Amino acid sequence: MNSYSKRLIAAVSSSLLLLGLAPSVSADEVDALIQQMDHISHEASAKNEEVKQLQIDLERGDEKLEELKARAAAAAVEADKARDREQSYRQEVNRLAGSKYRGATIDPLSNALGADSPQYAIDRASYMSTLTRNANEALQDLREVTQQAAKKRSEADRSVAAVTYEQNSLKKREEELDRQQSELKQRTDEILDRVNALSPDQRARWELKNGPLPIDPAALSAAASGAVQAALSKLGAPYEWGAAGPDSFDCSGLVVWSFLQQGKQVPRTSQAQMAGGTPVDVNNLQPGDVVGYYPGATHVGIYIGDGKLVHASDYGIPVQVVAVDSMPIYGARRY
């Protein structure tokens, strides 16, 4: 018998002893604490998943911002070079025209009227026509390059401004979520203090609130996926907000760690886990499927077969195996 099953049997025995010997007011007190803790812990877990997703979004936003800044800088350099080339070419055209013909301009009509002989006028007009045509074509090309570069720089600048705005917005939202999470943690710590002050028998009832089931991981090893085996190896590990192993976990952290042991990357948050993978009908679950719970997919666990799920649930409760339908199911995904 593994240590998890031994601990579970001891907790059940203690709970039964409490129900048989302790005053009813004590049992009522524990029930009230459990109900209060369930509500607060559920809210805290939901906020925890939101904060993690915001942190991911901020990291992606930072990467996108740096990329856009680099594009904007490159566009600015391109625009500056194009303007410099245009100005330089204008000066060179005027210099060549002036050195070939005194007082020459790049206007063909003026050059023809000022010529000393018909042949000279023809030569001069032909030269200036070619020079003018080439110069105009080159200048037009340079103008287009300059306009395109300026357009790119303007678009990149607007993109940077938009990302910066979104980045600031995300940071404000994260600060607000951190504040709310801090308030929830204070209330949670208050309840945990009360839970920790309970007797061992009363504490056992707290740990049994989710209806944990005895399990022999060795019996599942033949049919279970690698992720299931990894998760079951962490039975009894403590719950911790934002933790993804190897010693403590939150709900989505246990899923991430378990799949990572098999070389698979899954999203970090419960909501993202329920948005990834392949959708699965809850009536056709297979060992290794990720099951989400509650509106908004604020909780997840790993199906292990035989109608059972392994998950990290709440503060003060270790990783456990429970019935897959012990909580309202949101959906399921296969990775």
C-alpha cells in the first residue's frame, strides 16, 4: 500500500472517530469553515489563473514591442537615407548641367530658345532632354522610396504606440489583480490559521472535503499515459499558488509539470489549457485527458481512468484523486 493510500485511510478513520465522539458544534464549525474556504479558495484560484495569463500576455507584449521598435528604427534610417540620396542627386544634376552649358537649366524649352545655332539647339535640347528625363525618372523613384519609407515609419510608430498603450493597460490590470489577489490571500490566510488551529481529527475532515479516493498507481501503470503516471507520483504534494513543481503545485501547474515529464508542452493556465489541444466529449474520456471545471475553466485536473481524476485543489489540501464528476465540468481536452 502506497503512502498516499495509507494517509487517506488514516484521515478517514480520524474523521469517522470525530463524527462519533466529538460534539456536534465542532462538526458544524468545521463544515462552516469548509464552506467559507471553498468560496474564497475558488475566487483566489480564478484570480491566480488570470494573473498568470496576464504575465504571459505581458511577456509576449514586451517581445512584440521590441520587434516593432526595431522595425520603426530601421524604417527611420531608410527614410533618412532616401531623403539624403534625393537631395544629393538634385545637387549633382544641377552641377552637371551648369558645367556643360553656362546658365543651363533642366527646362528643354528655355535651352532651345537660348541656343546660338539650330544644330547646337538640337544637340543641346537632345542632351538636356535625356538629362531631364533621366533625372526626373531618378528623382521620381527616389520620391517614391522616400514616401514608402516614411509610410513604413509612420505605420511602425503607430504600432509601437498601440502596443505601448496595451502594455500599460495590461500592467494596470495586473496591478489591480495583484491587489485583489492580496486581499483574497489575507482572507485565505485567516481561514487557514483557523484550520491549522483545528485538532488533527478536525483537520482530517478538511482534507477529505473533496471526497478523495484510494488509488494504487502501480495498478494503472500498464494502461495510463505518462502524464498520468507523473501526476500520480505527486500524490500528497502540497498546494501552492502559482507553483508548477516539482515539490508543490497549483491546478494548472500540476498539469504542466506532468506533461513536461513526457516532453510535451501545454499552456500554463487552466483557461489556456481548455482552449488548446483537441476537444473531447466528457463521455469519452481517456487517461491523460485534461478536464476543466467551473464556469470560465478556473480549475483543471488529469483524468486517470475508471471515473477518477488527479488534481491539486485547494490550500491545505495535498494532490489527491477524486471522482471526475465531483465538480461541475467545463470541458475536456486531449494533448
